[in-house]
Amino acid sequence: MASTALTGSSLTDGNLSDKNLPDKKWIPRDANRTSLPRFLLWLAPWAALLALGIYAAGLCLYYGLNQTNMDNRFAFGLWIFLDLGVIALGAGAFFTGFLVYILKRAELRPILNTAVVVGFICYSGAVGILGIDVGQPLRFWFTFWHPNTHSMLTEVTFCISCYLVVLCLEYIPILLRNRQLRKLPSFLVFEHQLHKLVPVLAGVGTLLSFFHQGSLGGLYGVLRGRPFAFRQGIFIWPSTFFLFILSAIATGPSFLMLVTAAVERVTNKQLVPRDLFRRLGFISGVLLGVYVAAKSIDTLIWLNITSPSAGFAAWQYYIYKPFGTPILFVEIVLFGLLPAFLLTYHRTAAHRGWLLSAAALACCGVLLNRFVLTVQTLALPTLAFDEFLHYTPSWQEVASFGGVLAWGVIVYSLSYRYLPMFAPLKGEDTHVSGD
Amino acid sequence: MFPGIDGFHWTVAHILFLSLFFAVALTIAATVISAAWRTARDFRTHRATELCWNSDFADLPQSDRRCRHELAGRVISRTCDNAFDCRHCNQYSQFAVLPARAMMHDLGLHYPQDRLYHRGHTWVHAEEDGTVTIGLDELAHHLIGNPDSVNLPEPGSEIELNQTAWRMTKNGNHIQVRAPLEGTVVAIGGPKDGWYLKLRPRLDPETPRPCVTFFVVRKFTAGCPANSSACSYNSGRSMPRPAWPMEEPFSLT
């Protein structure tokens, strides 16, 4: 028995009984989506990976960290690398919010929803994996109730927790714009009112992100017992504090570009205005250039002053394979200077292929930087009787890592299908085929 | 975290760090509480309906946002960007003086000019006692004929603008009729009476109010600006296009 309202829109909307789209009433109006079976087929392997990740995480939480290949010496492994990596890549959320709401760069608005969803995925994944790494989930409140205010990790914990709440609040208005949820007047009005207050949340998110991005870097910079990571700095903050912030805000927009381009590729649709990538690329390139300059100066100071004063000659860090000097070259030049140039030079920036390649290089750069600081720092010997340590993650660690990846793909896929992530483009050929 | 708890020290670092943390936490909490309070206020002041309409209007396809002057045949093609609120239209006065050319009588439908028409296929007729009578327009009447059953609200109940005014069934199909304005039901009729509801509008006719969803019923708001649709629209000739977003097809079979 059909239920109708006596209004005429329905007279022209006769596509609802499409057998392949039983969920059509949940899909944004006028949006063209693939059939439900095909969508479920796409989700199936990711769901399997997520299930495996949850199982592995359950093992770690139940049996303890003996399920991993970390030990008291090699306490940071794949999970911390993942945390640092996704938090850096997720910086596009706060930085885009800052540019749109605080600096009023309205031209970036079309990518704002994607930025929020990507940020939510990255931070929820990071908090989830941190929860497994720290363990004892029933005592999570200890870190808030008995904080060690002299620890950078306390600041990181507080800021990441608060920022995840902020991201949830920024995600809620997008969620409530779902075609069915907005039918409930209370949801719709709450979404409207919350959306009006999002600039406040964007400001808070900027403050929190600034500090936790910095503190994650500062965490390594204060390790006096690890001369490879130890840095001098300004007041209480080592130079890595500022380098982490710079690298995160430089690569955040690049990662957003890559995600959007990947979705455009999969769906075979243009989702954002053509010049938006170029704008994001330019912002990313300029900041990456500043980061490379700062990183180079920092490296020179470290090589010539900081490390020798700790009793280590710089060459000592690079005699252990695979961490030779090429890794330094790759990080600064190939994944830093080169993408900065490609993103800002007008001829390469005008070419989509170059632009996306440069964005990918920039993202690889920040991941390599986090990998080096996490893994190489711990692997290198610091005492005369120390040996170069080797670490290979266990399958539980890898499965948890994969679970976070699957979580991201599933959340983004569901968001794209059921939420109005991208506003319809005006005057552009927006539709090529179904997705 | 707090004084008296193991680990807390009265040091600058503790005070500064925890003050910052609580300031951030309070800001986040205040934002959520503020949004919830504003939501409740909007429902109290009946502004929620307007917000819902504006949101739904933004979701309408362009074909359903045709300007009333296009429907009346005054312009060839024009899309409304003001949620059908002609008070905010810069070009309203420019078009309103043009003669309407769309004659619904030509299509075999009768639209009396003594009443106003809503896009939800209802008409509103102002009575001398300050109440209004609401009925189905000619098109809806032709489509539905005599409904199998009618579920009308009880006298004394409140109905909201563009929310369900009453329900009907025809050949096993449920039909809900949107309210063309808000107010208190004072009497109920039926298909045989030629009208369905008699309503006392919630707002005093002298009170200006935002012209939200109304395509037509602005005549009752005497406080509306002179160039608003409320004060000038009375032709009843244009075919009222429905504006409410629909999720399911309208079918009587």
C-alpha cells in the first residue's frame, strides 16, 4: 500500500521503484549511485578486512601486547607509525576548516565535507589503534583523571580526544543532512543550528590540532636518550614541534586532493570545481616549500651542532641498512622539494597528472618522516653495548592496521553514498556514468 | 585533574594546562548546548517550520522551483531563489504589474478567484469571522474524486504550516494533505461539504510574519509589505505547482 502526500513533485518522480536501488530513498536527491548489490560487493572485502582487524585487536586486548612484536626496547611500532601518519594526513580537516571559517576562503567550501569525513576517519582510526596499543580500555579515564602535565603525551591525549569530539560534532550536521534523517524536523533544525556554530568548532579544532600535531613532534624532540631524534628548540618546544605542524598542514590539503581524485576516478564523475585542486595544490606547495626550508635548516643544525654535542657524529646514524643517507635525500628532496616545486609551478600545477603525482609525493614524504622518526629512532643503538634492533610487525599488528584502513574506506563509502558530500556543480559536465 | 586527587600539584604547569583543557572542553560543551537550546527555541517560536521549509526548498530540483510569475505566464522562464518568499525578491514589483496569461480554465479546471491556492493543491478562503476555510483544489479533486475515507483532525487541534493537515485513502492508497497555513481547527467538513477544515489562523492578521512557504496565502497578513505576494496575489489563475519534496510517487492505482 503506497503512502503519498498530495503534492505534485511526486508526479514527476517516478523512479523510486528501481529494483537495483531499494535504498534510493536514503540517497541524496538527484544523486546517481550504483546499484545496491554492486555497492555491497565493493564493501564486502573491506568489511572482511575490518572484521579481521577487530579480531586481531580483540586478541591484543585480551592477551596483551605479547601478541605484537614490540618489546620494552622497541616500544613504538607499526601502530604508532600509523597514528602519526593518519593524524598528519587528517590535518586537512582542521586546516580546511581554518581556511574556510576563519580566513573566509569560501572557494574551498566544496571540499569541506570531504575534509571533515576524512578527518573523522583518520582521528577515529588513530584513537582506536591507540586504545589497542595502550591497552586496558576500562582504565582509559586514568589519563584524564591523573594527568602527567609534564608529558607531551598527556597533551596529545587530551587534544586528540577533544578534537575527535569536535570532528564528531562537525560530522553530525553532514550526517543529519541524509534524506531520511532530515525528515525529522528536530534533526533538521538541530543540524541547522549546529551548522551555524561550526565556525566555533573550527576555531577550537585549529587550536587543538596545532598543539597535538606539534606535541607529537615534540614527543620525539625531547628524547635526550635518543640523539637521532633529539632537537633543540624554542622555549619548551623542540624544533620537531613546529616541523610536525608545518608538515601536517602542508600535506593535509594534498591528501584531500588525492582522496577526492580517487573518488572521482572510482565514480567517474567530476565532484569539485576544476580549479579547486590547483588552489589546494598551491596552498600545499607553498607550505611544503616552507617546511622543506625549515627542515633543511633544522637538519643542518642537528648534524653540525646538536648531535655532535651529544657525542654522536652524524654519519653514525646512516651506517645501518636500510637507513642510509639516501633516506634523508628522499625525504627532503624527492618527497619535499620536488613536490613543492610541482605544486607551485604554474605549468605543472595546470596539469592534473603532475598535480596529483606531486600530492602523492608530498603524502609519501610525511609518511616517510613519521616512519623515520618512529622506527629509525628506536632501531639505532645509543649505548656502546647496544645493537641495531630489528622489528617486523606481527600479523595482529598488520591486521589491526588493515582494519583501520578498511574502517576508513567503509565510512567514506557510506558517507558518499548516503550523504550530500559534494554540492552539485553548476555549468559543468558533472555526470559521466553511474558509480 | 582536580585538587585533592592523587597526582595534582599546585604548580603553574598544572593550573595552566588544566585551565586550557577545561576552557576547550567548556567551549565544546557550550556549543552543543547552545545548538540544542536554539533548536528548542525554534520549535517554541514556530520558526522550525520555516527552517524546515528553507532546507527542503534548497533540496528541490530546479523544475520545482519555478517562479510564480512563470506559472502565471508573466515571464517565460524563471527560477525562484527566495524559498517562494516574494518579499525578498528584488524583481517582484517589476513582474507583478504584468498581466497574467495562464488561464487554467483553458485546461478544463476551475479556479475561482475569490480564494488563494497553495502548492500542495489546497485552497484557502477567508471568511468574514476571521476564520479561513480550506479545501482541495480542482486538480486534486479530479484526481481523487470521492475519497474512500477521510481522517480529519479534531476541532481544537493545532496544525502547522506545510505539515500534514489531514489524511485520506483512495483505492488503498494513503494520501496526506499539507496544511496551507498554521492555526487551530475550529470545524471540520468533508468531501460532500466542498471544504475540509475551518481554521483560525494562529497569527493575528494584523501581525506581520515571514512569508515562508506561501505561494498564495499572504492576503491574510495585513502587515506584509505592499509589494509582497501576500497583499497582491489574488488572481488564482496560475497553476499552483507543488513545492514540497516528495519521496514516493503519487499514484491512485
